[in-house]
Amino acid sequence: MEEIKSERQKMIDGELYFAADPELTTARKFAREQMKLINKEEDRLIRKQLVEETFGTAGTGSYIEPTISFDYGFNIHVGKNFYANFNSIFLDICPITIGDNCMFGPNAQLYTATHPLHPVKRNSGLEYGKPITLGNNVWLGGGVVITPGVTLGDNVVVAAGAVVTKSFPDNCVIGGNPAKIIKEIELDEKRSPLTIQRDKINALDKQIVTLLEERLSVVDAIVGIKKATEKPILDTAREQEVLETISDYVGNDRYKEAIKETYQGIMDVSKQFQQQQTD
């Protein structure tokens, strides 16, 4: 029997939900009471304890300056040594997960909440959200806005005033509206130029392997079609057509022959794979 989800669970799971649900209304009321206590409390230790009681999880050494605003609090999870400057806003419809050693400048805004684009659905009271995840050692400058569904990798620095509308990988500085990569962060200044280039090769190889695997899955499907239609494995005309097309794709003439030879090898392996499936 299929389990019926509560509106709270739908909200956390990123599904459409009714914000006017009594359980959620009560939770928001409690959150506002906690916000008042936290923001009025002058004792740093007591304010820290109130934050820990309100958030889903709060790592050791974490500290948040007043004021802070949030929808529920229980969907906020911060790691060790988290620091937020004045006037932080967390719209925690969905989980906001923040790693260790992260710092927020003043007026940092994290929005997991969004609404349907269709006006009828939007006006009906249906809402939904997308989670936000920040890795370790992330630094948000003042006035940064993080929109629903964004994930930032470890060591990302976000320039003041940036509006982050998509996810970014580890070790980069981003800025602007919408945010884009400004520079990469080199963690090990002692790495040799050869090592740096080899690391780039390794990253590219990972992408290439993924694409080759996807290509082979298509080849596998072609095997099934050829079996069903009793067509031969080798199609010389098709092979030549592919090589000519690949040649047109290459922008740098210096690489054209090398890439054609590489692709010939890929097609040879594809033919061998097809032959193995038909034996």
C-alpha cells in the first residue's frame, strides 16, 4: 500500500505542497518565535544554544550574528566552524546543507523556495522548493544570493553581490549576475606545470569515458536492430560518412588527422563489439 505523504514531507522532498497546511503553519509560527529569541539575545553563548536547538544540525564552533531569518529552521544543517555575518536569510523550504569551515558575509541570502510558473497553480497556494548544498570551506561575500537547487563544491569563493543560479565545482571563484567562474583556485602552488596539465587530462579522460560508454550503449542498440533486420555489421559508406563529419567538427587543422585516426580506432572497436554480440 502506497504511503500517503504529509505536506511537510512533500515540501522537504521538493514536491508541490500546500503551505497553508496546519502542521506547516504551526512550524512557521514556532520558527518566528525562535527568531525573536535568537535575534534579541545579547549573550553569545545563549544565542548559539538557541540556534543549535532550532536548526536541524549545527556543528561545533558555529556562530551566527544577528539578525537571522528562516522559514522553519529544521531544514538548515551547518557543519563545524560555520560563521555568518549580519542579516542572513535562509528560506529553508527544502534542506540547506552547509559544510565545515564556511563563512557568510552580511546579507547572504539562500532561497530554496520557489513557485509554479503557471499562474493558476501559483495562485492555488501550491509551492515547492529545491535544496541548496554548499561544500566545505565555502565563502560567500556580502549580499550574495543563492537560488533554488544550487550546489557549490568545496573551497568555492563567491564574490560580493553575486546571484548564483547554477551549480559550480570545487576550487573556483565565481561572481556576477548570473554568476560565472572568474578564476580557478590552485591549492598546491608547488605542483609542476606537467602535473597541472596531466590533471586536466585526467579530468577530460573521465568525461570522454562517460561519452564512450554512452556511445557503446547506442552501438548495442544498433546491434539489436541489425540482428532483427539481418543487416551486415560493416557499412563502409556509413563509416566514411562519419569520418567526414568528424573532420568537419574539428576546429584546429593541426589536430584534424590525429582526431580522424582516433575516431577510426573508436569505430574499429565498435565493429569488434558488434561482431562479438552477433557471434
